[in-house]
Amino acid sequence: MPEFAGNESADNESADIVIVGGGPVGSALALALGDSEQRIVLLESRTAGTGDARPLALSWGSRLILERLGVWPALAATATPIRNIHVSQRGGFGRVCLTAAEAGFPELGYVVDYNRVAQALAQSVMATSVQCLTGAQVTATRGADQAHIEYEHAGEPRELTAALAVIADGGAAGESPGKTINYQQCAVTAHVVSERPHNNTAYERFTAYGPLALLPDSKQDAENAGAGWALVWTTTPEHARRLCAAAPEIFMQELHDCFGSRVGRFTAVTGRAAYPLQQRRAQPAAEHRVLIGNAAQTLHPVAGQGFNLGLRDAWELAELILRGHPAPLGSREWLDSYHARRAADRRGGTRFTHALVQLFSNDLLPARLARGTGLALLGCMPPLKNFLVRRMTFGSRG
């Protein structure tokens, strides 16, 4: 998580907007609202960064949002451009190549570390009038005529009231009703090095157990001549445990067997970790409360849509607040307007990722043939490819 310092205060126990969660999505919202006339308080449960180096795949659309927020210059030096995406399936024919040039974008996206994005946003928030309180563990949120946020800080129970409480922390929304799909899969993440350079190409390879993404990673390029990668390997929980415990040479051999020889053999691996995968869609919160980012929806990492969708949640919520609305802030009519604005994008993102998991996570021959045919046809239809790229870049408004 990000580290906030220098303007921690919540002396006045009322605010216009309280943001629960100081991760990248909550910080992006705070930064977008930082120069407004609203009194904004951000509550973050942790007091120090976690050093979370999981890779984030940022779309070109997310870069534009981060530029508008003024934080892209702090990320640009370590962000690896993605100019090509190669999609294929293991054990079957058919492939498709998506390129930035064909889609009309300077880049298709970028690979950055989660922690770098979190820190850049948090540091920018510190230069605004937003009041940040770390070590604040939210215990309950209620809503009636206004939002009531109960939290503990320094061992003491405290409470804030606000016209609107924005829940941007997936953990803080754990008790919210919603629909959960357990994929019975884990994502193994790691940094690997290959014999051949990445040439700014990302690979998405579908296997019997789920997608394997190999993303170009500039963090290792200086030492490895552009052959560093961020790996996100979806597999079964038991296989994930074995992969994390295996000797490096065994891990790299299994990765080569699954991925193939397009980038040569793998020569090094570091930073292995495993995360369980699920999809969760929360129901809209009660009056004077709204959920964004992982608090509103948690997606499978296939196609890298989760963070980009959450960032659009924050940006469009800020736009609605700053432009004003005839209904009072946080009222049911006001919230209905925001939910209607986000419905198509959220629905499209969750359905798209879920469909990819369902279609590409089995090894039956009819499914392999259908997938291969679909990939081959997509590769021959540039307008359809460009439509897909725009939707992945800008969401439903692409």
C-alpha cells in the first residue's frame, strides 16, 4: 500500500466526502478531487508500503487518465511499453496479433509495478488539500440521511460523517452483498528472464488450466538486454503451490513446456508468489455510499482489465462530483446516476473476462477447434481486432 505522510488529520469529524482505502484507485479519486472545494478525508488502514511488486498492465486509456492526474511523468521511466500482443492456445492452431500501429495508438499499454503506481499517486495526493489518515481501520459504514463511518485509530474508536462515503478498499467491502465466482485457480506471478528479447511484445497463451501472460518488464532490461518479463501464470491451486516451491530450474522448464520456444529458454526466475482467483460483483451500497475498484468488482486477471476498470470508476465518479448534479450528493437519485453511467463498462468488463476464462480453460478437442477457428478468423478481420482493442483500452465507450 502507499505511504502517506505530512498532512494526516481528521480533527473535524465531518466531511463532504470520505474515501475508504488509499490504494491506487482510492488515491486516484482523491487526487482528481484534490483541488475542489469539497472537504475530503482519506482513510487508509496501513501505515507503510507493502512493497507489492505485482505487475499491472495499464491500457493506453489508463495512461491518459494518469496524465490528466499529473502522475504519469513519475511512472514513465520505469513503464514498459506494449506495442504488440500475441494471443495463442497451447496444443491447438490459431493465433492473433494485435498491434498499436494497426489500432492507431502510440502504444497498446504499459507494464508497471503496482507499488510504483500506488506510491506515485499517494505522493501526489499529499500536495493537495485532502486530509489523509493512515492506520485508520474502518469497522463499519452506515447510511441514512448521511454516511457514518466508524473506524479505529491509535487504539481509539472514532467516527466520521459525510455526504458521501466512497469504499475503494476491497477488504473494507468484504461484508457487502454480491455474487462471487470461485474459479478454483491461482495466479502465479514472478519475474523471469529469457534468451531472446521481448521487443515490447506481450504474450497471452491459453492452456488447459487457464491463461499464461508474459509481459515485457523494463525493470530487468538493463541487466538482461531487454529480455526481462513479468509472468502471470494461471493454474490450479495445487500446481501453483508446487511451482512456488520448485527449484528454479524445474520452474523454468515447466514454464518452457507450457509456453513454448518463442522467446527461447528461460534463464532466471525471481519473486514467485501465488494468489487465489475469483470474480466478485458487489451490489450497489445503500444511500450515501458508493463502491469503486475492487470493492465494486474483482476480476480474473486475464486480459488485464481489473485495474483499468477501477481507474475508470474513480475518474467518472470524480467527473460527476466536479460537474455537479441537481440531486444532493450521495442521495439515491445521485447514486443512481453514477451507477447508470458505469453499468455498461462494468458489465462488459466482467462478462468479457469471465467468458475468456470459460472458453479457454479446458482442453477438450471441440473447444480447441472452436478456439483455433475463432482466433484465426479474428486475425483476418482488422476492423474486429481494432474494435476489441478499443474496448479493452477505453471500456464500453471505446
